[in-house]
Amino acid sequence: MSASHVQISKLLSKALRHQPDVLGISLDEQGWTDIDILLQKLREKGIDIEELLLREVVAENDKQRFRISDDGSKIRASQGHTIPVSLEYEAVTPPEDLYHGTVARFLDAIRETGIQRMKRHHVHLSKDEETAVKVGQRRGQAVILRVRAGEMHRAGYVFFRSENGVWLTDHVPSQYIEFS
């Protein structure tokens, strides 16, 4: 993605996941907002983005953070919200192993209390180590934790998979984590 696409993506993440008021938009219960209103509010903030560019940013986002509705009129973030929304994901059976990318400074807390969702709606897990490395590197040298998701599921923990393939659960207790 180009630098301008990254900048637009970051602004969309902030507005659609955390602070819709930064653009003066509102989200419905499922996190959707009208594309035309979003573009209008961006223009009012001095950011002139055409709908085609917005759709390019959504399509080219490496993590597929955003989704456009089937009728093409609305947009929302796929996951990672810190504001209340109901993404209406159905519970699914996870693979035996999932991965979580973090950094060393969080390991003691994770050993003690497991992986917490913090301000987000869910803990985010990756299907492969490569993706987990990319996630962990955002905060420094990545440490990859293997989560025994199949075992958790059999013990009654619920998992969801977002539209962009991120695995979600409420909490990962430390007894289900393999520390390298």
C-alpha cells in the first residue's frame, strides 16, 4: 500500500474501531456506517477522498481490516473494536493450534493471567506463526505463543473467526499457552 493508503487506513481504523466521533460519524449496532456520509465527513475535515480510493484502501489492506456491505453502501471494521458493537459472528471450531504475537515485556503477565482482551472485544489469534510475527513486531521483537485452541474448545471455550480470518475468543488461560 502507498503511504497515502496507509494514512487513510489508520484514520479509518481509528474512526471505525475506536472513535467514530473523530470524524463525526455514527456506527449502527453492528459497526456499520454509510459510505456516503463517511466521505462527506472526511471532506468536512479537509480530507478529500473519492469513493474509488476508499474502495481501493479496503481492497488493498493487507489485513483486510475493513468490509464493505454486500449492497456496497456501508463500511465497517472487521474486528478490533474498543467501542460496543455486535459483529454477529457465529461460533466455530478452531484448529488445534493458533498463535499469538506479543513482546517479551508482556510475558510475565501472560504467564500469570493468560492472554486478556484488554480494551478490545476479544483476544486476537492468528492461524499461522508468520502472521503472529507480524502482529508481535508492531511493538518490538516478536515473541510467538502457541495456543492449544482445540483443547480450549473441547473444554468449553468459544471461538469466532472474523471475515478477514482473525480468530477471536474472550480469554486464553495460561494453561493453554505454550511458551517458547
